[in-house]
Amino acid sequence: TYCIKHHTFRIKYFVLGNNTVKKVLKLTRFKDKFLQLSAIRFLRAFVGMKDDFYNRHLVKYKLFSHVIALFQQNGDRYNLINSAIIELFDFIKRENIKILIPHLVSEYQDLFTSIKYVSTFNDLLLQHDKNIDGSSSDFSRSSSTHSA
């Protein structure tokens, strides 16, 4: 986490070239909660950089599948793992990370709609719809401007 935040330029090519995120996210398969939480915190720092290269890497290799699997395995228990995962998705929605939202919705929409005990996932679906409506209205405005 420290390296991603403080060595942005140098670490970027190392992380992307060696698929470090996938290796770190394999820690979510271990039974030890502190390892699972460390992997989630690493991913949160990775997403928190709001770097399009990083986000495209997450989408290309479908790296959220590790976190989603852990979330499903954890169930609806209120614990630190659950809170960290919910906060990760809340951050993505709050910051409106437009590369990640369509990917997450297209891959996990059924799961998101089935989760009722927290509004974060429903809010993410609503943000996705808002982005689609906003982009189509932007397109119609720009096409009407060009036709005039």
C-alpha cells in the first residue's frame, strides 16, 4: 500500500508488468482474516489512486472476482472484512470511477441486486444508470450542436 501511494511512477510498471495485484489478491483465499483484510486494503489503495492504467488492469484481468468471492463466502456477517469490502465499493461509487462501475455492474449485477441489508450495491447500480443517462444526454447535446 505504501509503495503504490508514494512511488507512483516507478511502482506502476512493476505492479502492472508482474501482475502483482492478482498475486496479492490470492491472499483472500487463506483462512487468516488479517491476510484477507490486507489484500482488500491493498486493492483499496490501488483503486484509490484513481489511475486509469490501474483500473483497466483490474478490469482486464477481472481481479474483483477475488473480492466478490470473499464477500460471498463471508455472507452477511457484520465484521471487518465485510465493512472493508463495502467501503471499497462505496468509494468506487462515491468517486464515480467510470472504468470500474460498468465492469462491476455487467459482471455482478445479479449479486448486487440480491444484497438488501446495505444500500451500497443498489447505489452503485443507480450510479451506473445515471452515468448511462448522462452520457446519452451528452451525446444528444453534442450531436445537436454539430448539426446546427
